[in-house]
Amino acid sequence: MKKMLLCLLPLVLIILSNVEQVQGISAVDLSALREIKNSLTDISSSSPNPFFTTWDFTTSDPCSTFAGITCSSSIPKRVTTLNLGTGLSDSPGLAGTLSPAISNISELTQLILFTGIVTGPIPSQLGTLKKLSVISLTNNRLTGSIPASIFSLPNLHTLDLSHNQLTGTIPGSISTLSDLKVVILGSNKLSGVIPQLPAELLHLDLSNNEFSGMLPKRMPLTLRYLSVLGNSLWGPLSTLESLSELVYLDLSMNRFSGPIPTSLFRATLSSMFLQRNNFTGGVPQLPPTSSLYGPGSTVDLSHNYLTGELTNTLTGVETLFLNNNMFTGSVPRDYVESVYSGNTKTLYLQHNYIAEFPVVEGLALPDSVALCLSYNCMVPPVPVLEFMACPASAGDIISRPVNQCSAFNTSMA
């Protein structure tokens, strides 16, 4: 029997070799693709573009006919990218589970799973794919924790697991991934503290999870995008003072406190969302510069405990929310002129203790402007009152009672 098996072995190798030559693809990769197809299915076979219709295993060259795969030019060909699903808006996507057989495609550099209802865990075997640089498994129903093995992939550049049902923590080993530039884990059920991050990270999205504690003491100086909205994070923002590359910052709906660092008030940080926290202090007065806020800029400081008079620092912000704080005094004339000129298209100041909004005589507010001044220590000027556009949450009361304003302003406009 043993001699017979030994005699058959060369024949098996020849058959496998012939398969590779005929189909132009590694037999190992082809077997893995079969298992992947067996574990997934198109949600609707009647959809305009069912994904698996092209996965015909009798074809002469899967590398040129299978949707979603790219192969190397070597012989036998190896699968290097695997995109599961069409990604088209009219496609409902895939259902099923992710097969551990993906890990048999050893030359894989990119793994993408498009929107669908794929369930189950992320295979821990992905950690054996040392050439993986992109893992994107978004908008499905994946459960369990993020396999720690993923955070040992030496070439990992992008990790996007957002909009799933993942639980657990982020392993501290993430800090060792020197090539990791993009981490998107938003809209899951992840918890614990945020660990130390890779030194050259560019994009971090941990929004809408259950993280707690403070931000890491040392944040990557290279960060350009940071979002942790909708968690239970707390503490001051001193760790962000040196992040000069930030262009997008969203810390909204947490429990951060203390003053907002002066360094964050700059035109290059054109999108800053700090609403619904416990910030105190005021908006600092900065020296005039040639770098002014411009089109597309948004600053939201609403629903905090900010005090003092408004400064000229935020002049020119296109969408500016300062409502539901404790600001006092007069609205800076630069803000008013920016509204009249149409540079500032939204200015919400309701629910403060502001006493004056200077009117620009002879000019009318643009129809496109959304301006709200209700529930302050003044009755808005008639030319402004006629054009005010407040959200429903602002209420119907135009001004505060005098007894509420006496502690903040000596007179009412």
C-alpha cells in the first residue's frame, strides 16, 4: 500500500501542476476561493449585479474572470487582492461568514468586504498574512473581538472595521505597527481605554463606541484626522496642544473638561467639533493673522460651559455654533460683518447671556444665512428678528428674563 501511495504521489503533483497551468492560478489559492464562496452568498440572486455569478471554477483563468480578485503575473498566479462584494449602491451585498481559508492566500495584500450582512467573528488566521497592508471589513454584522494577531502584521497600513458589532478592547500592540497610518473602528461596541498609538498615524476614527478614560498622554504628532465622538472619554485636552497637523477634530458627546487649548483655534484646523462636553473658560483673543477661516470651515462649541465675551478669533468661520454656553457682552462687529457679507452662513448664539448684536445700517441679511439670537439678554434688533432662523430646539422665547441676566450683564440692549 505504501509503495502504491508513493507511486501515486508524482501523479497527484502532475495533476495539480496541470491545473495550475490550465487555470493559471495557484491550486492553494483556488481551493481557498472555493471555501470562501461556500461560506458566503449573495443576499439576493435577483439583484442587478450578483457578485458570485463570475466565480465559475471551470473557467480557464479565474484571475481574469473572477470579480473582485487581482493576481500576480508570476506562474502560477497568486491572488494579491480580494474584494468581496460589488460595492455598488444597488447591490445588497453578501451574507454568511468569513472563512478562515482566506489565510491560505499567502500573497494577499488587500482584503476588502463591502456592505452586507456578513456575521460571525473576524478569523484570527488573518494574522498569518504578513503581506497584508489593507483590511477593510465595514458595514456588516461582524461580532467578537478584534483578533490580536492582526496587530502583529508588519505591513498593515489601513485597518477599517467600522459599522459592525465588535466588542472588546484595542490591544496595546497596536503601538508597534510603524506602517499603520489609518485606523477606522467607529460604530462598534469597543470599550476600555485608548492605548498608545503608532507614532506616524494619520487618521484615527473611534467614534460611537464605549471607550472610557483619558486620551493617550502622547498622541501621534502626524495626526490629521481625529474623531472620538460619542464615547465616555474625560479629562483635559493638553495632550492635543502639539498636534499642529490636525485639520479635522471631533470630540463631541464625551465628558472632556477644562479650557480649550489656544493652539486648536487656528484656520488650518478647519473642522472642529467640541459640542456637548464640559469645557470651561472662553475663546482666546489671538493676534490678527493673514490666515483666516474660509469656505467650508465649521466650528461647534455648543452645549458647554464657556464664559466671557466673544473674541474676533472665529471671524469668517462658515458654520459657527456657539449656542448653549454662558457667553456675555456684545457680538464682535467682525462676526456681524461676516454674516452680512455671506462668508458666515450659519451663526447660532441662542441660549447665552449676550447683550448686543450690532446692526449694519443700510444692509440686509442674505437669505441664505441661518442666524439665531433667541434667549439672550436682549431682544434682537427688528431687522435681524425678521430674518432669524432658529432650530426648533431653541424654543419660542426671544429673550431671557431680566433676573437671569443681572449677574452677567449690567444692562440689556
